[in-house]
Amino acid sequence: MIYSIATVPVNTEGETTLTREQIWKGLELKARDARLFLPPGLCTRCDVVEESATHFVREATIAGAELREIITLEPHSKVTFFQATGPREGAIINELFEDEAGALQLKFYCYLGLRGKEPNGPEEQAEQTQFDSDKGYKSALLSTLKRTRKLLAEGNL
């Protein structure tokens, strides 16, 4: 199994300060359309295909993989992506919270397996290494904050 966790401060010196409401809007936009937040060309399709009071379902093509995700939103707090189909199974969570000092933090964590691969085998170990690297989910969190700031500056948030 793959377990990864990363946390970054939402507001750092020299950056436009984001409120909880603003970052939440960014997280919700990212959940609905990953193309807005991922590097150009990485996500070539992202469509919400079902919606209910408790969740929505999106189908996407990310890095060439066809995905179907069930997404739940806990307003102003947490977005959970349940991997219904695709190369991974499990859950990916983005959580917004305040630390002991009251500063907003954005946290990523996941508990995943690779469909059709040996548990803790070489493929999962490689994915674990990728997730935990500087190019893994910590960079995705920083990218999400950067894109949210850009959308805010453009008046699109």
C-alpha cells in the first residue's frame, strides 16, 4: 500500500494572502476540473458526470490514464477523491486546517494501492518514492496555491 502525507502553509511571506474561503473555492474548482490546476497537457479531459447532495463523480484522463473518481466535499475543510476506476484504488484527501498558531495549512494524504499489481511490490514502491519526493504531492499543493492566487488576481475565483 502507498501512504503519503504532505503539509504546506497556505500563506507565506511575499505571497498574496488567501482566506479559508478563497482557498476552499480553489480546492472545489480543482476537484471539478483538474485541467485548471495541473501542468498543461497532463489532464486532457475532466468532466463531472453525476452530482448529488453528498458527492459528485468525475471522469478524467490524467497522464494518459482513464479515471473515475467519486468526490466528497466537506465545505471549507476537506476534499476526498475516491478512486473508483483507474490505475489506483483508495482515497486521496486534500484538507484545509489551522495549526496551533492559527495559520492556515493545506495537507495532502493518501492511502492507495495499484490495481493489478503486487502489494508493496516494485511498482508501488516506485510510486511511494514519487509521492514522497520534491516533485510529488508537496509540489502539487504548492502548485494548487499558486494557481488559486492566479485565479484570484484574474478575478476568476
